[in-house]
Amino acid sequence: MESGPVMVRTTLSVNGTSHDLVVDGRTTLLDLLRETLHLTGAKVGCNQGTCGACTVLMDGKRMLSCLMLAVMASGRSVRTIEGIAPAGELHPLQAAFIEHDALQCGYCTPGQIMAAIACIEEGHVGSDAEIREYMSGNLCRCAAYPNIVAAIRSVAGS
Amino acid sequence: MAIAGGTTMVDLMRGGVLSPHSLVDISGLIELKSFSMVGPLLRFGALVPMAEAAENETLLRDYPALAQSLQQAASQQLRNVATLGGNLLQRTRCAYYRDGFSPCNKRVPGTGCSALDGYNREHAVLGGSDSCVAVYAGDWACALAAFDTDIELSSANGQRVLPLAAFFREPGGTPEIETALQPGEIVTAIRVAATPAGRRSTYLKVRDRQSYAFAVASAAVALVLDGDFVREARIALGGVATRPLRSREAEAQLVGRRLSAVSAREAGVAAFTAARTLNANGVKLRLGPRVVAEAIRIASGRRELA
């Protein structure tokens, strides 16, 4: 039996804009964001849910876009790094990452910032140890971790 | 196959480990998204996200082992999406199973076990067979195994309930069969008998990294103490066996005795009496008994055991 892609109609909101699309049912949310919507901020790091570089917000909650089928995001609201501040402006966390030198190559950075936005909103910033624990799903091979924690601390307050 | 959070399914489909002909998205079944802790039964709907239960104040107060097992699992991104029912059904981390092509009796029956003479540092010291030594790596099921837990299964034919120990299978000669789940069935709820032992419980997870890693060895312990006298002990092992494992052998070393450093150590040793090491997983035999003993101490609430 010949098999081919099963095309599925799906509608989802990304950064406040509604998209009505027809996609291969096997497409991940990450690939939809990057390849179809050209929002390349979310990164393909490990593509197996172990690095966090693909982190986006879905209905306000941080999740790994590489591990969700795009069609299962139907009807949901997604926010990516491109949508956290108006064009030309920086989100406070983006400014903090720059000020605290919380990146080197920058590859993990969009995922770090999306996770950090959620981490603060969740209230998991009581101590630096708690920040480290609740940011543990985001790996940084350049080892910017101390500066990432400092950046988050500077926005979250004490 | 059913798909809910998708954090196991999408990963293994992309890796060529699972190749379902079709998927049924059950993530919208609202009736499976609630949990209650009232009266004699804790009932967790299968589609409750891990994060929701992990951060429930009542669960943390009355059954810390259960809440801690969720808090120490995965990452917040995964916990927001992965479900309590789905997490039970996670597949082994065995690299040979997951690479999609190595000889693996679990993935393709009859092809052999690459881990027996291969890289097996993370493989089981308890419950393995000549066909498969893959570890069940999940924390939630381990903590549940320490309590009187039943799994509720539903299908077009109705509902049935299995004790957790009957739900999870040892590999034996059929490692491809991991649970009692039948075609057409889904897990709809997890039921835990309420017990005062829950309040004096803990989940201790020891791993290579401080966070975001699977257990090298873990233990769930719940105790009922009368002064220093152990009236009831519940001990389950994680990271060392082919399925979530309650250790009656360990419990027998504690119950009816005064709790001491000696009895805790003897409980840890007893838990691993039947253990068999492979060429690279001896660490589990050194670490496992100590994790059990330390978890007993933590559950007891004492800073030290005399």
C-alpha cells in the first residue's frame, strides 16, 4: 500500500495573528514556525526534546515545539521570540541578556528567553537555585549560565 | 495509537522507533483532566499535565513522594505538556532501543539484545532477562508503586482496573510487551488509596546531573512511625529495574523494628539482594542501597538516624 502525506487543515494564532493552513500531519510545530511562517527565532537544537532551544509559549505556557505536531496546536495561541516586544523595541529580558552578557553564540538564546519569561511568570525565581532548577530544561553549550541567571534575576527582582 | 501530550510519541516516531499507522488525538478529552484528593481515594485523571500535579500544594503536603517525583522529572517545558497517564507509558532510554536500527528484542522481537554485551551503564540490575535489560526510567510510576495504586483502563468494551504491579510487565521472553494495555484501550485514571503514610514520604533521585536527567538510582519511601518504631513501610525503587518496583524485601527489614541507621542500611541492602550486574552498571549496585537508606532517613524526618 502506497503511503503519502496526510494533509490536514489547521488554524492557529501565532504572535497575535491567525493562520489558516494546510499542513502535512507529521509536521512539528517547530518546523511549521520556521519553514512555513518563516519565524526562525525558535531553533532546531536537538530535535528530540532535550535541549530547550525550540521553546515557545503556548497559551502562555512554555513548551517544546519540536515535540508537538503542528496540527495538535490547532485552535491554540503561540508566542515566539519574534512576538515578545513591538518591532524595534526590546523586551526587558532581551535587554537584560545583553546587559549581563548572557549569550555567546546566541543559538540557545531565543529558547532561554522564552523559558525565562515563563519562569518569571510562574513565580519560580525565589532564589538563584530555584532559577537554575526551573531553567534546567534549557542547555547552553557556551556555558553562559551564570550570566543567564543574573539576567533573569535582574528582571525578576529580589 | 492514541496521542495526548505527544512528548514520547513525536520523539519516537521521528526516530523510527514507533511507526503507528494512524494517530488518535485524545488531548481534548476534558473529563480526563481533573484530579481529586478527597476521602479514601486519590484520583488522577490521565490527561492532567505533570506540572499541575507537581505544584499542587495539597499533594505536596500530604503525599510529598508523589509531588516530588513529578517535580524532579523532565523539565518545566515537558511537564507543562506531558500527562500523568502518558508519563506512565514512557519508553525506556536504552540507546539501542532508541537508535531505531540496532538489534533490539523490544523494538523488533527476535533480533537480539545489543545492551547485554554493549554499553549498559544505565540498564537494569533487577528484573532483566536474557532478552532485555532495559530500565524503566520514570519517576512518577516509581513513586506510585510505593502506594496502593490502581490503573483505570477504558475501551469501547468498558472499563477495567489493574493494580500497578500487574499493569507493568517484566520483559521475560517478550520485552515488546511492556504493559497490560490492550489495543483499543487507554489509561483514563490513576487511583491511589489514601494513607497516612503519605505525609511521611519522600522521593529521592540521584543522577549524574543536579537536574534534567534520569535517575541512576531513586527510591520512594513512605513510613508510619510510632516514636522510633516502624509500624508501616513502603519502599519502591527507580532507575534500577525493568519496571517500577515495590521492594517488600526492603520493607521487611524495617517493619516491627526500631528505626536506626543499621535497619535503614539493611533495608537498602535487602532491596538489592536479587540484583545482577552487567559489565557497566555496577554503579547501581553501589548507589542503590545507599539511596534507599538515605530516602528512609529523609522520610523519617530525622536529621540523622542513631
